[in-house]
Amino acid sequence: MSQRINLARVEMSMNRKDIGKLGEKLAQKFLKKRGYHIYETNFYCQTGEIDIVARRRDYLVFIEVRTKSNLDFGTPEESITANKKKRLISSSLHYINTHHGLPKHRLF
């Protein structure tokens, strides 16, 4: 899922970390409006981090939020490397194995 939000109004004084936090808050708001239930944010384990773990109907969804102030170096989707994808999948499997009562369908 890709949602583009114009961050042109974001203050130039914001650093990358603050822009990332803003992106995660906007993503949560976007998901909630579309009927997702947020299980957890910023889940950390040995293999990596998952920005948002959410549920919608019978699906458990693992979400990586990428926020960019401009597209000079590509889109947010293009910034997710193969290594990042592997870490996200590994972290998601860890989440599934350590939490009970989760929906049986999963989306990464």
C-alpha cells in the first residue's frame, strides 16, 4: 500500500528522525480511518523493527513506513532494500511466533 502525503508544508528545520515520526503518525491516522486496528507500533526484536503491526478484518498486516521530504533520490518504495525486506519478514515471523490469538492471514 502506498499513500503519498505532500510534506511540502513540513518545516525545513525538522530533522530526518522528526520527519519519520510524523510519517508514522500520519500512517497510523490513515490506517485507522480505513478500519485498521493498530496492535503495536515500533516493535523491536533481535532481527529488526516493524513500524506498525495492524489488523483489518481477518488479516494481520506488517507495515514499514517510509517518509521522505522530497523525491530527489527516489520514492519511499524504492528506498526499501532487499536486506530491509528480509529483516522485516524475519521480524514479522518473530512477532507471529511470540504473540498468540493473531489473525491467520498475514500481509507484509
